[in-house]
Amino acid sequence: MNPENSRAKEIDSMDISKLIPDFFARKLWANTGLKSGWEGLTLKLRAHHLLCIHGFRGLGYTSAFVDTLRRTIQIIKANENLLIELTNECDILCFACPHKLGNKCVKDGFSCEKKVRELDGEVLSCLGLKPGSTISVKALLPLIQRKIDEKDLERMCGGCEWFDLGYCREGLTRGLLQ
Ligand code: SF4
Ligand code: SF4
């Protein structure tokens, strides 16, 4: 079995909630408490994943990855006082992704993590934030709308395999809550 398929199989049988560092957030995730209770808790997200969540239409690398992405989006949409810590390192979505090896993204080879970090950095710079910045959902979503437009998305994401589907562009134009 190739290593990617074996990683996908491993993830599909994993309890993703065990990978969430915050104890209370982990409990909520495990109990599928997606609609409330997240106020004041922090979820760590790779900065460029802010764009990816706008473009989500149920597609992804494995069923565990899609489920994790869907849950993350549900939590963000339902909890405006949730705090998001923006990072340029692997996050909960990476933990559920078959392309993570150790603590790095290896989707396009061993140098991929560097490129992904640069992308995270570009998104942070568009938003005027730094790695480690923490911001509430209710402040973050309008900030994304104000600071990142279609041209930025094309410049940053033009090489991504999902870009040509147009979902990320549509999602960004529409906004996550629409
Ligand atoms: S084009 Fe790719 S990297 Fe960019 S937002 Fe969409 S899925 Fe994410
Ligand atoms: S490991 Fe790479 S491809 Fe997978 S979610 Fe993280 S950044 Fe995206």
C-alpha cells in the first residue's frame, strides 16, 4: 500500500478530537457540541485555511478530512465569540489530512511546508496580523471580507488544485455566513 493511502486509512479510523490541544474544546468536539459552548475557547487555524473554509463544498482528501473541515466550519459559523489563533503551522485540518507527515505538509513533496508557510504568511499580511494573533470570529470574518479580494486569492492560490473549481472565489465573494 502506498504511504499516502495508508495514512488516509489511519486517519479515517482516528479520533480527531484527541488531537485538539485545548481540553474543553476537545471535550466539545468529541461530544459534537458544535452549536454552542465555544465562547472564549480558542481554535488554532493555519492562516490560509481561512480561505479554504470559504470554498468548502463537501470535497476533500478523505472522509475524515471532509468531516473535520465540515465540523470546523460549523463551529466557526455558530460561535461568533470563539477565538481563532492564527498560525503558520499544522492545525486541526492538517491533523486530519493524509498529506501531513510529522508536523509538516508534504502534499507536493518535502519542500511543501515552506510554500504553505509562505501562503499562511501572505494571508496574515493581507489581514495585518502576525502568526500567533488571536481574534474572535465576529472580528475575523468581516476583516477577511474587507482585506482579501478575488485578485489576492488568484495571486496566492493560483497554483492550488482546487482553485479552478471556482468555489473558493465564490465563497470569498459571498462570505462564510451567507
Ligand atoms: S484555492 Fe486551494 S489553498 Fe486557496 S483557498 Fe482554495 S483550497 Fe485553499
Ligand atoms: S497537510 Fe497540507 S494539504 Fe493537508 S490540510 Fe495541511 S496544509 Fe492542507
